[in-house]
Amino acid sequence: MTPAELREIEHRVNRWIRSDREVSPVEMSRDAAQRLGATALFGEKYGEVVRVVTVGCDDDEDDPLASIHVHGGLAFCSRELCGGTHVDRTGEIGFLRIVSESSVGSGLRRIEAVTGRGAEEYVESQAQVLRDLAGRLGVSVGQLGDRVSQLQTQVRQQQAELAQAQRVRGADDLQQLLERRQQANGTAYVAARVGVATPDKLREMGDWLRDKLQSGIVVLGTVIGEKPQLVAMVTPDLAAQGYHAGKLVKSLAAIVGGGGGGRAEVAQAGGRDPEKLDTAIDQVGSLILEQRSEHT
């Protein structure tokens, strides 16, 4: 349920509470209660004699539910089978505040609330939270919303600036990797361990380096969630000569205790031993030479 829907329910219930209607409990046979239209909640089992609690309903001899009180435009009538202890009038409840709602089945929601003194204590605890936050931010409670909006704007600006700085730094790092490219018997390659947060970012870096190389092989490794990740890329001209990214990354994955593979031009792999990642990266040159010898 949305916050607006919960507020509307809370608003209606409190209006019914303030109407101060009489609460009338009476015992009768289960059949008589059913004829009155009393609601049996939660699938509970009842005996032959039941306790019926009625609030806000005007009984009519011919149609007990024909007349329903309306208070402030809201229909207010409840007749249920219930064995609990109840107030004599709704006004004794005082005040209701919803504290949570959740799903308890398909199309069925549970709303939990506090009333009376419990509601008063809950509201006071929430008000104290607001006062504490306002004090920490150096504003009044009434200014708290505006201050939070200002801080959110500042955070978004700082995040944008940080993202831009990371892009610039990332481009610089990639350029340095490109400048440190190596040769394996005439085949250019870049093999490096990098620091990225996601496999997608690892592949994005590999794409950039492969495009800049124009003709070459790229192998990048990183550790994500304490697991080594590898990506290998081969430019189309070298793939046509027999170089294969899937075979390359499969051999590297074995070193880090994992597996993987892929197409001739692009392949990915993962492993279990992050401490062996640098060892795997160091083997890229010799593995490229092995592939070259297989096709010459």
C-alpha cells in the first residue's frame, strides 16, 4: 500500500474513533449471528454460542443492517464475532497511529497500529527523532525538509563531480596501459590487473583497449567480491589468423581455480583463488606464443 493510502485509512479510523459510538457486545447463537451479517475473521473456528461485537449499526427488525450511521461522510458500521476485551465507546480508544503494513498472502495486507497511550508514546518518539535530526543539522523542525533537500542536491552534485573525475582518471589509466603494451613475437598485447567494481566495467575497459590497439590482444583481470574475474579480447584480424580468446581465457582460468570460455574474439572467465591472478596475467605472453605456434 502507498503512504497516501495508509494515511487515508488512518484518517478515517480516527474520525470513527472521535464519533464516540457505543460498542455493544452480546452473546447469541452462531446461526443468529450469521443472520445478522456478523463477520468471522481470519478463518477462526467458533462454537454454537458466539460473542458478537457491534459498533455504529442501527438495528432494524426487518433488516438489521439497513441503517448505517454516517459521520463526516464516512459510513461507520461494524459487526464481528470476537471474544476479546473491548471499550464501551469508540472514543475511549483515543487515537490510532499506523506503524507498519505488510503482505500476509495473495491480495491480503496486514496493518499494525498502536492506540491510546501507545499511540501517544509512538508519536512522541517520532517527534524526538525529528528534533534530534534538526539539531544535528542546525535547523528547526519546520526547516528540516528544506535542509534535507539542500543536502540531497549537494550530494548529487558531488556524485556527478566524482563520476567525472573517475572517468578522467579511468581514461588516463587506460592510456597508460595502452602505452605499456607488449609484443609476443610481433603480436601486440595488453595484459594487466585493474581495479573495477563490476564485470561490465572490466569488459568496457577491454573494448576501449582493443579498439585502440586496432590489431592485438587484450587480457584484463580483477577481483570482485573476493573472486578473480578475467576478460580476453582478440581483434578480428588476429582471430582470422587462429588466435582464440576463449581458449586463452580458459587456460588462464585454470590458474585461478576456475573455468570459462567464449568466442574467438571475446571471452570471460572466473575463478576461486584471487592470489593466483597476477600469476595468470604473467602467463598471457607465453600463451599467445603457444597459439601462434599452433597456426604457423
